[in-house]
Amino acid sequence: MSTVGTIHYAKIENSDRLRRVLAVLSDGQPHSTMEIVRAAEVCAVNSAIAELRMNGIRIECRQVGRERFEYTLVEQLVTLTEPPPEAA
């Protein structure tokens, strides 16, 4: 029997960073990694996407080039009570 580790992730209600990424994706359109980096002011987009998924948010990822990926919000299972803070 092997032991599988668990991912440590932020709860979206406590994370401005995750809420900014979700705000970018909330239009339901595909967004490149670079678009998300610039609009949400985050560095590790893949990690933020993994954390959003752990919070019950369905996000698809597709490769659109040799080293280019796009992310699309499919379904949001959580409701935020406050809007995300604006990226400075």
C-alpha cells in the first residue's frame, strides 16, 4: 500500500490571490497563462488553478502550442460573498 500526499491549498474565501484568478476566468472564455499572470498579478498560475480546483471549481486546461496553455472556467460550485480585490 502506498501513501499518497495531500495538497495544501488556500480556501478561496480567505485568498485574494485565488479570487483574482477566478475573477479573470469568470467570463467563461479561454485565458492563456500569460493573460492570467498579467490580469491577476500571480506568478504560479498552474498552482493557483490546482488550488481553485481543490475549492470545488471546475477549470479545463488545454495545450494550444508547444509550451502554451489556456484555462477555461467550466463550473463554479462556490459562491463568493465579496468581490475579489482589484489587482494594483
